[in-house]
Amino acid sequence: MTTLYGIPNCNTVKKARQWLADHHIEHVFHDFKKMGIDEQRLRQWAAAVPLDKLVNRQGTTWRALSNEQKATAGSLDGAVALMLEKPSVIKRPVLEHAGKVSVGFAEAAWAEAFSA
């Protein structure tokens, strides 16, 4: 089962969803803003990809955080708590496919992942 996590109005998520559709890849879309995201899943992702890649430090949500909130993202527990409180700080999209987790959309990397 392939699952794509994100927010539907995010441009990168839109590109990723279109890529999956264009390549006829069946998948489930999980809108973590509406459907939420659980702590266990966030910890699984953090075990699979570096926290620096999982926490989006470029977006408007991050820029709106206080310095104290930003500082918590340096530890696993703090980052998980922050992502639970503000799912928009999760870098998008997150793809679960073939037992692996990837963050962000890179067409070449996805083509390789789905050709294996």
C-alpha cells in the first residue's frame, strides 16, 4: 500500500499527487491537517529520515513560531510534540511506499523508487 501524506492545497503535494496519477500508481491520500497524524507515525518517520528533513524550517508556519518553539524541534520528543501541535510544520509530502519513507517530492527519486 502506498500512502501519500500532506495537505491538499500545498503545491508540492499537488505535483506529487499528479505524478502518482500520471504514472497510474494506486495510493491513499492522508490529509494530516484534517485527519490528524499520530505520535507513533511521526516517530516512525523520524526513525526513517533525519529530523532536519522532516521538520520544514522554510515555511510560514515555522517562521510564525516563537524562538522557544523552534528550539524544541532540535530533539526528537520536542519535534514530535511540535508536529502534533502544528502539522503544517511537517515537510510535505511524506510518502510511504514499499516499507520506506521519503519526504519531499523529487521526480527522479520517485521514478527510481517505483521502478524497483
